[in-house]
Amino acid sequence: MMTKKRIIIAVLIAVFLLPLWMWLVWVLTPKKKMIAVIVDKTEMPNGEQHTSFTWILNNQRFTKSKTHLYKNTNDYFGFFPLKNEKFRLKGLERFSTEMLEKLSDDADLVYFTDTYGVYKNDWYKKARAEGPGKIYGGMSEQDIQLLQMMKAKHKLIVSEFNTIGSPTSENIRGDFENLFGLKWSGWIGRYFSSLDTINNADLPKWIINNYKKSNDGKWPFHRAGIVFTNTDEKVIILQEGNELTTALPFIEVNNFAQKKYNVPAQTSYPYWFDVMQYDSLLNKPIAEFNLNLSTVGKQILKKNNLPARFPAILMHKNSDYQFYYFSGNFCDNPISFNSSYFKGIGFLSRLFYHSEDVNNRRIFFWNFYRPLMTEITSDYYRSLKN
């Protein structure tokens, strides 16, 4: 019989060797070439706007060439932060039609993770009082051209929250909507664990100011809630205990998607989302946002032509091309890219978050985004091989 001391030593050895074994299994897993075009126009120092997707690619050993794995800091098109408030712009805007045609030939898939962009008062510390002032952002004509080419060549296309929101022009937005059979309602929203302006530094000042303009300078909110705002700068506040029975929005997944993508039937979602409409002949919702509304909350949304349920994931119905639209900021999660170097790391995912903290976006990554995008990319790779 093992003594207590030997048991402790055995456990310590196992704990030490397990990560090493998981890393070795990852290293020995064959590389798989699949070229992904990632567009991120909002990347900031230590940012997270596209880390979740490159995590998926690296964890599955997908490569951009025969040998080179994806690097989180290099392998995308958009805004590249440098030291001392400097930056480089390496978006598709510098591409000619011929260059875009070549890129669409070479690429297997495209993922628009964020097109919102970067503004002066976010980037330059000394310019915070000078107003927003866009440095770079919004979907461009070259972006649309690439999407048209990728669609025509039956490639995989993924885009998500705010792809066609501000500051994208109405003309470009209309081109995207016509291309993929969906339409932005003009509304975006976000859950906040606290609407108290003193205790929650994450509350955007522009939302607070816009609400006060129409409400006699008042902001009478303190509990958790959901903020809606539209292109007319109108702000609607739904607060837990008043308009909401439970503040946290939930994503509810249909039976097909649960089985296909190995995602739970219901998961909480604590971040930004947009309200999309869609052509039911072209797309179908495989997951929907559900808000826990009181009678008063339902009346407020109805008055503003907002639905209580709306798409979280739209998928193109037919096989002529593959298209997904995520109505949430799914790819923006505070995760460590280093954890992608371990095979089977999902089994240890609970080490990376507290399960009681429903506001933690790491939970969303491990329980929902990781299995969803792992299945989408691996299934697509199999189709390429076949």
C-alpha cells in the first residue's frame, strides 16, 4: 500500500508530466495547410480581437504554408500596433483587383473578426479630450471585392458583430447585405454586470452621455442590465428587476447545431451583440439570443421595433458557398494564446476560469466558441481534402 508521502509525490509527478505530454502530442500531430485570411481593423496593444480564432488554428495545427503555423501578432490584415503610439496599416485597401483575385485563389477561408477600427482618443493618450477622430476602420470596397470573389469560388466565409456597423458607409453596408441576404437593424447591445457609473469603468461614456441628452441629464441605474443603442444615438436601458427578470442574455442553440458543433443547448453571453434581420430563403438561424424580459421590458422592445429573440448565429442554407454570421463579438475573448500549444487542453479548461463567474468571457470561449470554431474549421478542411 502506498504511503501518503508517495501518493503526494505521484500526484506531483503526474501534474508536472501531463502538460509536457499534452505539448508533445500537439507537436507530433501532423500539420495541415489551410490558408485563412483574417481581417482585424481594431487590434490594440495586448488586444484580443482575433486571438480566439488564431488559437483555434494553432491548436489544430493548421498552417499558412506547408510548415509555418499561424502567429497571433502577424497573420492578419488590418491595424498593427507598434511601440510609442505608432502603428502600421496593412489592410486590404492597398490591394489592386488583380491582387485580390490572387488572394481569393490562394485562400481557403476568410474571417472578418472586427472592422470597427481605431480612434484617436483610444490610441493617443494626449488626444483623449479632442474627440474621437477615426484613424482607421470600417469595411472597404476592397473587403467587399474579396468577399464577392470568395463567395463565387465557394470558399468559407465567417463574419461577426459590427462587420457592417459603424463606421462602415451605408453603400458598403448595403453591398454586404445584398451579397449575403441579411440586414442590420441599426441596433447593437451589450450586457453589463453593473450599470453604476461609479463602480463600473467599462460603461462607455458615449452611451451615458447619449442617454442623458434625452433624459434630463439623469442616469438612474445601478443594477445589472442590457444597453441597446442605435444609429440615431437612441439609448434604451433594460435593468434587472425592472425590465429584465435576469439580466444576462442567453444563446439558445437548435438541435442540429448542438449535435453538429458539440455546443451546449444554452450558454450565457456577456458581451456586445447586434440585432440582425435575414432572408429566410438564403439563411437560417441555428442559434438565437433570448432575453429574460418582464412584461414592461417586452413592451419597451416592441415600442422600439426590437425583437425579444434574434439570431445569434446565421448559417447559409445551401451548398453553393459556406457562410456564417455571428451576431456577437465571439472572437474577442481574454484568453492566453500559449494554451493553444497543448493537445486536449479543453479537458483542463476549468483551470482557466471560475465557473461561478458568469460574466467571464473565458467561459464563453471554452464552452462555446472553441467547440464551434473547431468543428467549423475541421469540417471545412475535410471537405477541402475530399
